[in-house]
Amino acid sequence: MVELIIGYAVALFIFQPINVLIHEVGHASFAKMFGGKVQKVEIGIGDPFFSLGKYIQVNKAFFMMGALHYDNNLNQQRHKVRLSLVALGGVLFNLLTIVMFICFKVYTGHQHFLDGYFLGFTAVLIISALIPVTYSTGYDSDGKWLLDIWKR
């Protein structure tokens, strides 16, 4: 029982913010690749808690969601493929993280009870990001963003 509580606590308060950061860096990388200027990456929702450098803001509910703020002329130029890659960049980076983690485990024989929590929380983030919804914060999920790109 203690192991279960520790597992979920570590997953929620450590793995989830790391996964969200990886996810948002994925969006930022593709935005930057296509000429966008990254203004800010937010980890979590709510009021600001602290900043990591110039571009990363960690909010008080740091274990929930994230957002990328960037300037980009791709929206005006209607580059659907490029915009789609920006929209899917977070999911692609999370998938790459899973592949690298599994390769590391296979290569080293690494086993830890927290491995499943990391993989599980990463998978849930990927799935929830692809479900097309608008969140209560007003932001669209990556799935909704992708659908909106191709409806134009």
C-alpha cells in the first residue's frame, strides 16, 4: 500500500511535470524549426509559482497541463503540414521519450517499481492530448488544434 501511494505521488508531482515539459518543448521545437519565436512555455495552470530561466514558467498547479506561447506567421500563411507538426510536436516528443526509456530498460536490464508509473502517466498524457476538446482554461487540446488546422 505504501509503495502504491509513493508511486502515484512521484508520478503526479515529479513525472507529470517532467512529461509536460517534454511535451511543451516538443511543440516549441517544431514552432522554432518553422520560424516561430517562442515567448513562453507554461508548466501547469493557475497563478505563476516560479520561473526557470527566461522562457519557462511553472504555475502553482504544476502537475496539470501546460501551454506554449509563440509568435508565428504559419497561421496566416496556412501551412497546414507545418502547423500540424507543431500541434503534434508534444506527442511526438513524448512518444520518443517512451521509446528511449524502453530501449534503456532493455539495454541495461533496469527494473524499478516506478517504471510503470512513468510509462503509464506518459501514455495518459499522450492519449488525453489527442482527444479533441477545449479545456476549462480555454485552451484547445492538441487533437482539437489539429482538427481545426485541417478544417480551414
